[in-house]
Amino acid sequence: MADAVDGIDDHDEITTRVLDGAYDQFCRMGIRRSTMEDVAKQAGVSRITVYRRFTTKEELVKQVVQREFRRYFDQFLIDIQHAETTADRVVIGFASALRAIRGNPLVGGMLTAEPDVLLPSMISDNGATLAAVQKFVAGQLRSEQRAGNISGNVDVELAAEMMARVSASFLVTPSRVVDLDDEVQVRAVARKFLVPMIEA
């Protein structure tokens, strides 16, 4: 997940083919029902080739999900680039995060169809997944602080932690109060409860 935050992607052509094949296979059949041999067939490589690059299925799943998070981080930056204020970037970023992750064919699909596969890895990874998201958000807030858009009195590390945890909570446990498919409502929640976190 740290690599996803830092934007590292130095996969060779075969590894990329395996990751692409795994993504397609997992989206089509789910992770639990997919084998390494299924992934090899989907990628057009041998099973041995898959195992040379990923010694276990768990490692392969981790790398595929990490790549999807990297794509999310890239999309986040695109979504907020035209926002005029820091508050607007927080609001748009929060809505973008929920929309992108819930709408992702793999991650969103796992949250819906195979939560018992995805959630344990998010919870039992000693906080690594949440820490990666927190690191990314904190980096964005520090940039705002350096630009003078956020007071130096604001603890951006703690604000980022709270924002990441609120987002994760909505994703893991669907709300019966907030309609996550209603963009206007989601943005209103962010403006009312998240924006005050960065106001001195």
C-alpha cells in the first residue's frame, strides 16, 4: 500500500499481463473461486510463470488490489484539480473516494459480494491499508498548509487520520442515514463534518 501511495509501478511486461489477467479473472469469478491456474489462462502464461512472480495467491491479490488503489489515488488528483478552495478539494475528494472505490469492479465488487475476503485483509494487516490512505491524505493537506491555505495550527496528520477512518467506515459498513449514491448528500456531509477539521 505504501507503494500505491508513492506511485511506484515498475512491473515488467509479463508481470503486468499476470496482474491484468488476475484483475479480469477476479472481477469475473470472484477471488475465492479463482485459482492461480485460472489467472495463468486469463493472462496467457503458464502457471509456473505466475508462481515465479507471485509465490502465493494472497500475494497476487495484494498486488492487484494495491494497483487499484494506485489508480484511485491518480483519479483523486484529477478530480480535485479544478476545485477553487481547500474546502472544495476536501469535499470533492471525499465524494471522489467513495464513488471510485464503491464503483471499482474489483474492490467495490469484493465489498459487496466477498466482504469476508477483503475485510479481514483490511482489518488484520496491522493498519497498513488505512495508514496508506492516511499518508496520501496527509500529504495533500500538508501541501495545502505549505501554500498557506490551512493554518499551521491544524494537525494535518490527525485530520487525515479522521478523514480516512470516516471514509473507511462508510465503505465497510453501509449507512442507513447517508445515501452514498446521492452525490449532493455525500458532499454536504463532507462540508459539514470534514471541512471543520482543517479550520483553525
